[in-house]
Amino acid sequence: MWKPWRRRGLDIEALSRLTQKPELFSESRKLFWTDPHVSAYTLEAHLDPESDAASRPPETIDASVEWIAQLAEARFPREPIHLLDLGCGPGLYTNRFAERGFHVTGVDIAETSIRYARNSAPDAPAGNVRHLLGNYVDQALEQRFHAVTLIYGDFCVLSNGDRNRLLDRLHRLLVPGGVFVFDVFRKSYLSEEQWGPAQDWAVVPDGGFWASEPYLVLERSYEYPEADVSLRRFVIVPERGETKAYNIWRHYYDERTIRRVLEEHGLRVTGLYDDLTGAPLSGTSEWIGVVAEPA
Ligand SMILES: C[S@@+](CC[C@H](N)C(=O)[O-])C[C@H]1O[C@@H](n2cnc3c(N)ncnc32)[C@H](O)[C@@H]1O
């Protein structure tokens, strides 16, 4: 029987277009975080203590909050600390900082996460916290902060244009002596163990992460070694509807390149670590925790 809702063949034109290597950072503003279906899955991943797909495990978050809080308090021992968390997700860090008595602003582009963050915020007076829905690259913020955080590699997924805009803004966002605390991954983080083989595919008959209906996903990594960037591209072919592609741009850094980028934007590195719990830099971790301040 002819079922008009059934796909009658693959959209080869779309597939051949979407499986070409894209130009560096093209389509980088199309974020999967804002897709209503995908964001329900990412919220689940954020909240699952066993999964490190979207956030780190709770004990690591506790240790990071403690380390960052002590860092800020050491710089500003006599003032209430105002902290801005960019890409705050469902508030796993913001709400902990608020419980510690900080005045906290979180910004995230995913509505589902912001809603969760607001609903789980601690009650006043301990929790002086607000969660704003917006793009942290250009979200208007009227006040200045003692510390700005960007946690779990979000710095690495920004195009160079967005990254540079954000770095330039930090001079206006930070009070004198304030710090920017963030983490980046090294090239070693982009292993097959973390991301799967360079090319992969799966049939998802009951729907899943990328769509609620049955779909085929084609994933592939593309390398841009001249820019220290690797792209993981997901082409989603749903049983019905439009074939779509999502990009995760992955800009990897090392000690030299992260220092250089910060210096180019008038920022000075005050400390490099193996992570954001303050583990000393060994050079063998897949991550680099960075503390920087306006030069
Ligand atoms: C890998 S998650 C990390 C979330 C949180 N920092 C944590 O570690 O639990 C990245 C977060 O950044 C948010 N995000 C990505 N790009 C953004 C942008 N341009 N503006 C605001 N939020 C963004 C996503 O919605 C997501 O919640």
C-alpha cells in the first residue's frame, strides 16, 4: 500500500551536499543545544551522575566549585563575590556557588536547562542567583564580576570569531583583579575512545538523541590541522522530514597556543593546571585548566 508519509527514497542531493567537508567554522551558529528534542536528552545527560557526556561527575563539580571559590576569595577577601558562569547548563555550578554565598549569574542558550536551573536554585537568602536565557557571546550584562567561568570545554567549540568576541568582552565583564577561569582540551581528548571511529553510522529505529522518530545517523570527523581544529559532523536522515547536519567544532589547544590566544586579546595567564580542581600541570592530562586576567 502506498503510504504518503513514508520516505520514497533518499534525498541524494541533500546527502551529497551535507557529506562534503564544510569550510572551517561555516554553520557554526546552528547549535544543537537549542533543539527542543535534543535539549531534553542533554538535560538528562547533565543530570545523570554516571554520565560525563554533558557535565562532569558530582564529586568533580564539588571539587571545582571549592577550588574556584577559594581562588576568588583569596583575591577578594573582603568583598561579596560576584561570579558569572557562561554556559551554565542546568545550574550544577551556579547553584553550588550560590549555596556558598556568592552572588551568581548564569547564562545559557538552552531553555530546558535554564528552566531546570531556576527551579533548583537555592532559596534566598543563601542563594543570590539568577539564570538568564541567552547567547553568552553577546548577552548584555550591566554589571562587572570578580570571576567569570566557562566550564567543560565550551571554549573549544566556539568559532574563532565568537571566541575572540568573548575574550574582548572580558575586559568589560571583570572588575580590576578579576579572573577568567575555564578549561580547554588537548588534541589527545579527540581519541576514538572518546568519540568513536573517524566515520561511523547507526540506524536508530525507535528514535533517540537526534530525533524522536526513526532515523539514520552518519557521523564523520574532518580535520583542519592548519587551524588546530577537528569537526565532528552528524548528518541525520529521519524516516520523514528534512535531512539535517549538526557540527561540533573542536578547537584543541596546548600551553603555548592558549597563552598566545589570550595574549592577543590583552589577557595574561596566571595559572595552568591539569583540570579545574587545581591539579598541578603535568602535561599528560587531556584537559588544561586556565586562570587568566586582563593584562
Ligand atoms: C558541555 S555543556 C556544559 C554545561 C556546564 N558548564 C556544566 O559543565 O555542567 C555546554 C553548555 O553551554 C551551553 N551553550 C553552548 N553554546 C552557548 C552559547 N553560545 N551561549 C550560551 N550557552 C551556550 C549549552 O546549552 C550547554 O548547557
